[in-house]
Amino acid sequence: MSTTRELGERTQGMVDALAAISAEPDRLVRLFLTPEHRRAADLVGEWMRAAGLTVRMDAAGTMRGLRPAPGEDAPAGKKLLIGSHIDTVIDAGRYDGPLGVIAGIVALEEIRARGIVLPFGVEILAFGDEEGVRFPKTLSSSSTVAGILDPSMLDMVDADGISFRDALLAFGGDPEALAAEACRPRDVVGYVELHIEQGPVLEQAGEPLGVVTAIASQGRYRLTVKGEAGHAGTVPMAIRHDALAAAAEVVALIEEIARKGARHSLVATVGEMRVLPGASNVIPGEVHLSLDVRAADDDARIGAAADIRQGLAAIGARRGVVVTMETVHEKPVATCAPWLREAIAAAIAETTGARPRELMSGAGHDGQAMVKLTGIGMIFVRCHAGISHNPLEFVTIDDLGLAVEALIQTILEIARERAG
């Protein structure tokens, strides 16, 4: 039986090995369906095999490692799903996503070493499309497993004009076989994901682990401001239709609306802006912006989006520009199953000696797709200063060990729940 320190050291070594796989030498960049993603998936597959799992890559590019249910006493094909993602943002940290996959592998390896027999199978899922950096929509990997993938996603194109369909074929996936990868609800016990908190609550409380209650409501939108390009030196200020000046007012409006919704944990972010034609001596004629809106409940997020649309119309009328807001995708609040929350809480208490706090996830996760298939549960792990999507992302060895042990105990709690 490994100590928690040994579990943490083993996990950290694998985290570091995966972080070395990047498209750039000086920062971590591993986008969905790229050669780097394939190398990472192959390495994860090697680790799964070493842990005694049956391994395959599915049609959507998810690496899947199965420890089947033993004997004839277990329900045929019944399995607990444990997963997270191995794609990253640009200039990423090394724990966001991969930790959940690695922790699942180490946990099953340790369960085997302890000689524990489970009444159900366990499948580790290394999803590839949680961050949504390469294509305009996200969660295609987990949506495939959940059986809710929208076939129109295959026609999406990235910034280089490569379609999702062509990228998947080049990766080794099969666009025509995606529907066959869906799990049947009756064959699934539940879905558990271990993830860094990506926020400061646990660190401020001095607690290593927490139980997630729900994943926030999220909407992604594409905004376009169309004005009129003109000479920077000859068009008087009073008659300009400057798209960038209008866009600046749009950003300020979005921030104002988000601040008013603080009681609903409402947040809104403009993370991208493209100015056309993009010359220093030309008045901007067109601006494209991204918008991400999240809240603790669906009504707050939908209401904020409606307020933003109304404000955009007013800005457009006042400035003589056309402002449009297109919905890219929307994800409702994903509530964690009460029985899984209780199993995780009991497991953490068994591991740490203290009942853990419950907290909501403001970040999106694959559980937002998996909740359409089965009950979901999430374990949050303390991360330094709550930093994420940043190379400074950090988790201590001791916390990594506690996290893996808590995942092991969660699996055992679920087994006892099933037996009961």
C-alpha cells in the first residue's frame, strides 16, 4: 500500500511528463486534434496499459482505459466513469485537466496493488476537447460519450480553415462512427472528475480538498461591430463611425452589467478582439469580439445576455454602427448528484479527517456534457493562489497524494453504496 506522499510523487512525475508535450518549446500549448494532442494521448494510453487497463482510442479521439467488472455477480457492462481532459489553453498550466486523468490511472493502479475487487468496472476517459481553443465550440469528446454530440460540429473550421471532420480524420478518429461511441445510461454507475479548483477558496480556508455542488451556467457569444473605415487624418471626429471606439463602449457596458449581477456570481469576459483593417492610419471599420458569460443559475446568465443585447442596440444607434451578437454555444447549470456529493464528502473525510466544504465551479468542465448521460460528481483540489490557465498553476505533492487517496476512497464509497 502506497503512502499519500508516494501517490503524490507518482502523480507529479506523470503530470511533468505530460507537460513536456507541447507545440512550443517555451510554453505549454496542446490544442485539440493536433500532433501534440496525439502524442499526449498515446502516452496516457501507455500509462493505462501499465496499470492493467484495456486501452483504446475512440472515434472522437478520447483515450479510454477500462478495468472491466469482475465475475458474473456484477451487472454486465456496468461501469463507473472517471475522466477529464488533456488539451490545454495557450500558455497553460500543467494541472488543469491532465491531473484528473492521471489521478484516475494512479488510483486504479493502487486499487489493484491493494488487491481490492470492485463490484463494477471503471473506465478512465482522457477527453481532448474541453478548453475550446481550436474550434468555436467545445466538449465534443465528452458529448460523444454522453451521446449528445451535434453532428453539425463536424463542419466547424479552425483559424487555419481546417474543418473538425478533416482534423479528426488526420488524428486517427472516425467521423462516421461517433454515434456508436455513446454509452448507454443503464450501463453507467456515474461520472467522477478530479480537478484543481481554479480559484482561491480552498487555499484561503486552509483545506486541501472540496466537494463541487454544481458547474456554473455558461454562454459563449461572438460580437461584431461594423462601422465605416476612413482616413485617420481627414475624417472629422464628429462624423466618424469608428467601430473600435464603439467596441470599447461595448466592453465597458459588459463589465458594468456583470458587476451588477455579483450576487448571482455573474461574470463576463471579452477575451479576444480583432480590429479591421488594422492599420495605424485608418479608422477601424470592423471589430470582432468574443464574449463569455457565466453565472450560478441559468436565469441570471440568460438575463445578463439579454441586457447586453439591449445595450448593444443602444450603442449602435447612438454611434451609427451595427452591433450584432451571435450565440456560439450555451451550457446550463450542471448540478452534481447528491449521492455522489455525499460519497465524495465521506471519502475526503476519511482521507483528511475533516468534513470538506462544498463549493460551486465557475469554470466549465466535461461534466456539463456527462450530466446528460449520468449523475456527476467532482472533487476539487487546492491550487496555489487559485491561479489557473497560467504557467504558475501549482499543487503541492502532499495535496496531490491526498487527492488521489480521496479518489480511491470515493470509488470504494460508491462500491459500498452499490452493495447497500
